[in-house]
Amino acid sequence: MTKEEFEALLSAVTDQLTAESKSKPFEKPKDFENRVREALRDLGKVAVNFDPHPYVFPDIVTEQYGVEVKFTTNDTWRSVANSVFESTRDHNVKHIYIIFGKMGGSPAVKWGRYEDCVMHVRTSHVPRFEVEIDTHKSLFRQMGVAYEDFRVSSLEEKMKRIREYARSRLKEGEHLWWLEDKPESEHSLSLQVRLYMHLPQAEKRKLRAEASLLCPQIVKPSRSKNKYNDVTMYILTYHGVLCPQARDLFSAGSVAMRANGTRGGNYVLRALQDIEAEMVAAAGYLENALFVEYWGEGCKPERRIAEWLKRADSFAKEWRPSDELFIAQRKRS
């Protein structure tokens, strides 16, 4: 069967299923998927497997063609699809299509070429494509790569392209939480959000040190707007910890006076002096992708403290961080 003949078969199948759904809408995804199989078999006289592996992609395979079946009772042509890694793809399939049953609103069934329908990637614990029938913004055109080229690229290259796409959509003040060019990151965001104030003291110091290193703008004058936003975002998105009052991590007496109980002075400076050792440690172990995300460029571990001081000096107005911080550490180096 040629590609043109198979596409003509898809049109015949969707026309028939649209007529059936208008008479009596399908209620369950599995019933709809099996009806698609029956229609392909009966109208196209092709062999169809009615008992495939539950996780195979696409859902229906016949000869070199594959059909991914989507179904919704809502009035939308949009749906979450498979993992971008396509690890369960049937290797015999050369051309993939979508048959979409929309039972909400005016029931209808349509088909589309898979690469034309993929219009977004949703990043949860595993990045997944989103598809939409008749979309005018194919994801692969947005990324500037053909679907076939993307499909056969390495996992690292796929993640790089997806991250670039996701970053292009960020608004001011937003950051990616999925940073690695790997399909399975060592970083896994817990579904259970913890409160900062309930953490052990050692973990609090570790998080403050990491956030301080990545966000040197915390040394801005006290009335500066949004200077703690990135701190809050980092601790939440990368560690699953909610910190309702990020300002208190640096300006509260409870952190500023840990080493010296005397009140007054520059509380942010005193708070940073108290976690210098933890910041030096963080400079050694934090992944480079985080510095690309928060600083706009990577930085070798041995250069991170010096670079932090340079950036902090540009943010501070009434004091100079390089005159006050990491003095002993710089003498040793």
C-alpha cells in the first residue's frame, strides 16, 4: 500500500467514525481505539493486531504505517502524547499518523500526520509531546529540525533542543527546572513540597549557600525589587522546598547574628560570611548547567567564587563584597 493509498484509507476511516460518533458518541478510549482497528481492517483489508503490547508506540501498526489513537470527551483537538524519547517505538514503522476522536461539542474524528500535529513539549518527570489536530505551529518547525532527524538523534541532542525551545518561551523571571541534556537526570523534583522552616539546620545552610552563589543579586540595596525572586524559584523548583519569606534567609537577625550576637550592621554581609564555607563547597559541586541558567553562562568550579564576587560587586551599592567576603579562601588560592 502506498502512502497516498494509506492516507485515503485514513480519510475513509475518519469519515465513517465521525458519522458513527454523531449518531452515538463513543464513551471510552479503549472502545474507540478498537473501533479504529476494526475500521482499518474492514475498509482497508489490512492486518491489524488487536492485542498489542500495552506500551508500544504507536498504538496500531500495519505494514510500514503506524496510527497513534487519541480520544477525549472534551471539546478540544489537543492532547498529551508519548515520550519524546520514543523508547517503545515499533522499529518497522516508517510513517506515523494520528486518529483523534473528539466527543465533546460536536463529535468528530480526524486524522493528521504525526510530525504535523506535534505542537509542544510538556516537561514533567519525562518530557512528553503535545499534539493538536490542524495545528499551525508544528514543534519541529519551531525547533528548526525535521521530525525524522529529531527522532534518530541522540537522547542528549533531543534534550538540548527541547531545553532551547523551552527557554525561548520563558517570561522574565522564569527559569527552567529541567536543565540537563540527559533523559534521566540525577535531579528529580519531589511531588511533596517541604517548608523551609521545617528543615534541619544543616540543610537550610546548604540551600542558602547554593541559592546565594547562583543569585549574587541578593546583595542589591534593601529596597531593590525582586532581588530574592530567583532564590525562591531555585529552592522551590530544584529542591521542592517552599520558602515563603526568602528575605529572611539573609536579612533576619536569626541568620545574620549566628556568628556574632551584636545587633546592627550589614545583615546580608553577616549572613553570607556565616555560610562562606558552604558556598565554597557549592561552587565545587553544583552542575555547570545551573550557572548557565542563572548567570547566563557557564563557569569552571575553580573560577566560580571569583566570578561571584565580580558580579556581586556590580550589584552592591553601599559596600563592596570583594572587600569583605572569601578573603581567607582567596589567600589560600
